[in-house]
Amino acid sequence: MNIFFRLSLSVLLISSIGFSQKLNRTEKKIRTYIEKQNDNAIALIERVVNINSGSLNIDGNKEVGKIFQKELDKLGFKTYWVTYHDSVKRAGHLFAEMRGGKGKKLIMIGHLDTVFEIDHPFQKYIRKGNKAFGPGIGDMKSGDVSMIYAMKALDHVGVLSDMDLTLVFIGDEEKLGAHSSIVRKELIEAGKWADVGLGFEGAGGMNTGTIARRSASSWILKTTGIQGHSSRVFSESLGYGAIFESSRILNAFREELSEEQYLTFNPGAIVGGTDVGYDPLNARGNAYGKTNVVSQSVVVHGGIRTISIDQLDDAINSMKKIVSNNLPGTTATIEFKTSYPPMEPTQANYDLLDKLEVINKSLGYGVLKPLDPSMRGAADISFVAPYVDAALAGMGPDGHGAHSEDEWLDLSTLPKTTSRAAILIYRLTR
């Protein structure tokens, strides 16, 4: 049976103990407050969407972050920025801490940046009924605003100051400014402090929950051949050349590994010929060659995603083995660079989703099913997931078309997802 969908009735029953099927008086007040504040929440979304905060726009990210910082300061959070050396060329991250000392310790994660840089034509918020379009509106400025209004609701009912919370708004989620060991160090430390992690990117639908996200890493394959006249290709003296060797390797990857569940790998760029130049930072290259010359070098730049660390390790070992079985007259090497680890589908994550489902039903929104991790990309919650007892992503409102000029948000879901998130936080910290 697919490990992702394996659940037992006994676990479902046990995990719901202590989570009432009905809302209590405080929880009803939380919901009412969020519904009454919905227009203000939408106005805040519009405000921050209209501020460009592409990953490379340091000033824009800081401007958005300072708006959120001001809101959190008013609620009594201790807020501060984590910044890095100028060589990182990113805005850094906004942290907000509440230390009330009661209940489970929670870390909540959003991000300030978008994929739309300052020179991109897609820049403005436009509303059409319950659909609102704009750069980063779903990924994930609406999730950031949802997080803040959940905090406002908890403050409104007088429980926020008792809680142990850390909120993190990352400034380079879409394009890391340096290796994760540098720019995610503080996030990981916060994850080690926490008991539960919640990611506020969009839900991917009102009836799904994200209990797993796959990793995101990259690889660079380099092959070499012996340059010479093509009349001698395949001969003992010249062999097969770099392009045939790279083709052999890529095809073997496809034949041997492509059917494994939750494992995907993609060669995104390739250059080959007699003379080759490639810039992995910008994923751009150039090549020169002739049809009558055996190719001397190839560079292939690709990505790989897995559901677990074990799956990643196994895939790397298999790919390295394929690479080492060279055609005559060729050499090949492959190097891997890890960026985002996986958020593995643990039983504790399933249990946490069950708790959210109880709330979802109490609010009248129906059942929640685990979202297939092949439908989601990597996210920063994966950096804290190995350290917390349980983690759940997709806590934000329902967005569509991320990373495209058709990115839009279903505004009708905003008060719903904010209410269920706030009530979950309330129950986890009782």
C-alpha cells in the first residue's frame, strides 16, 4: 500500500481525543473576529502585493517586512531582522517572538519574496469579485497576512500573550542568496526550539492538508571526450565523444529511475561541443562545435526531488553508479548540491492533520485529505520538520497559478483558512 495514504482507524480515533467536534465560546469569538476583519485583511493583502518584493529586491522585501513588523509589534511580539553579509545580496528574514510560557511551542513560517523581480511586467493587484490577481498573492503574501490576522484574533480573545510562538518571514525563499547552511541557520535553530511547525503557504484547496513536501536539490553532470575527426568516431583511438556519453547517462537515468514513486529528476539545461561555457548561477551557457569533430565536453544542469532523505541518498548512489560506467574514450562526473530537504510524511504529521480536520468540520468546511506531495514544491518548513514533533504546511488561503502572470487568490477562502489556523493554534497551546 502507498505509504503516503496509509492510515488506520485506530490512529484516527486516538488523534482526535481532546479536540472537540464543537467550537467553544472562545473559538466562536475567534471566528467572528476574523470574519469581521476580513475586509481589512484583504486591504493589507492588496497593499503588500502592490509592493514589488522579488527575491533580488532588497528594499522591497524590507518594505513588506516592516509593514508586517509594525502589526506584530502592536500585538506585543519581540521582532527583529536577521541579516547576512553584503555578498548574500538578500534582505534577510523577519523574526517575531512571543514567550508566554504556556502550551506547546509553535513555529510558523511565511516568506516575503516573490519570483517577480522589479523589471517584470506583472506588478499590480487586481480584484474581480472573489478572485484577486497579483504577483505573489498566493505564493505567499496572502498566507503572511493570514498568519498575522490569526495572531490578531488570538490577541482579541486574550490568549496570545500566554503562548510560546515564533513567526518567521523568510526573505529569499524563491531564490536563496547563499547555501542553506548560512541563510537557514536561524530558522533551523528556531525549529529545534519548537514542538510544532506550521507553514502558511496556500492550502492547494479547502479540503486538503500538506503533511509532506519533497526536497529540492540540483546536480551538474560533466562529460568529456577525445576531440578528433568525426570519421574516427566509435574507433578505439577516439571513442564515442562527450555528447554520446551524456546521452547514455541521461537515458539510463530515465530507464532505471523514472518509475520510482515521488522521485523526479529533470535535466533543465545542456550545452555540448568542442568548446563549452556554462554559468550555473544564471543557468546560461554557450557551446561551439562542428558536425565533423567529435565532441570534447558537455555540461548538464538538472534538479532532483525526493520524499525522504533515504530516497535522495539512494537516488544519488544509483545516479553515480550510472555515471561511472563510461563509454570508450569518455569520462563523466556528477556533483549534487542540496538546497531544500524533504518534509517526510510522518505519522505525527497525519495526526496533526486529523486535528485540523476536526476543526474544519466544526466550522462546516468538511473533510481534509492529505495532499499528494508530488503536487507541491519545496518550502522552508522542511528545514524545521526534522526537529519538531509534528509539522503541517498549506495553512494559508487557496491560491492558483503561482509563479505565472495568472497568479490569483480565492478571497472567499481567506477567512476560512485563517479561522481554522487560529483555532488550531489555540487548541495546541491550551
